[in-house]
Amino acid sequence: MGGAMGLIQMLADEVDVRVVIRGASCLLPFEGMNAVLEACRKKGIKVLGIEGFWPKGDALVPEMDAIADFSDQESSLDSITDAIRFIRVAGKTGMLFDLIINGTGSSLEP
């Protein structure tokens, strides 16, 4: 597992958050998002976007009100602050999130 998927798995492992692997996606549960976002903040990893899904059996149903783009933020701190605010509003128990990140000074290439 390399690239962004590997980095998300590593971040989740560091904060004891289980991930759900679906195809090429490493999804995070709503309940663990704040911990993973805090780990991103500590490592200077910029959040580019978030996409929320509802698991339905083997399928994922996109939650259209839980999609956000933070790629226009200047700094990793600004993107994480906005991501935390977004999760508070759009996130619900049982949802899974695809976190799109860009590492700086980490194992993920910018």
C-alpha cells in the first residue's frame, strides 16, 4: 500500500483508528476523523478534500452534502481547520470518509 492510501493507513494506525478498504480507497469512519485530522496537523499534511459515504452492504452511497474541496487553502493548518469544521457539520455516525491529502515533509510526495 503506497502513496496517499499508505499514508492515510499510517496516520490512522498512529491514532488507533480502523480503516475500511474498499477497492482503491482507504476510508475512515466518522468517529475517527478528528483524530486523523489532528495527526495531519501535527505532520503538516494538507487536506485537499473530503468525500463522505454511507455503507450499504458491499456498496458505498455518496452523501452529496458531505463533499468538500479545500485545495484552495494556502496552508495545511487552514485546510485542516476547515476540514474539522466541515466534519462537525456534515459528518454523522456510521459514515465513512475518503480523505484526500497532500503531504509535505512526509512519505507522500507533494
